[in-house]
Amino acid sequence: MTKISRADIAIDRSVKRRVALPPEVDADLQAYARLLSTDGEMVDPADLIVTMIERFMAGDRQFRQARRMERGARRRKPEGSGEGVATGAGAGADTTNGHPGNQDKA
């Protein structure tokens, strides 16, 4: 896993999502932001989330492979055929990502 530096933090507010974090995760996120804060310039913990998720997905080989296959299938689909690309849990995708907390959600 690669380290996140202050320069990596994206501060683009194009899409808003509400996420409920367990208190332990929120405390760790705030501690991480404090560690990245330098020279009195505080890093907003919410700004770290985008970078962390991007890095997580970029490091997930199965996800990248599925996205490439999905894009290829969309390019090959004839216009007006009405056939779509199946995605998500119903398409046989592993939605657990190996995380124990997601095992019962698949």
C-alpha cells in the first residue's frame, strides 16, 4: 500500500455523499489528518477519503479487471440492441473485497 502525502489530497467537491463511519474509523481518520497537517495548515479528514478510496480501488486488481471488461463490452455492444452489461452483486461480482465486515453483505 502506498503512502498518502499532503500533495495527493484531492480537494474537488464535485459529488457529495453522506457516509456514516464507526467511531473508531472516524478517530483514526482524524488522527491521520493531524499527522499530515503541517505548518499550522490543517488537513480536513473528509478530504482524505477521496484519495484513500482512489488508492484502494487502484490497488484492487479484480476491480480493475472487471472495469476493463465492462468498458470493452460496452464498446462492442451494437447500438439499439437493448442488451446491457450486467454489473454489481447480481452479475457474479465479489462484493466483499475480502473485507471481513462485508462477508454477510454479499
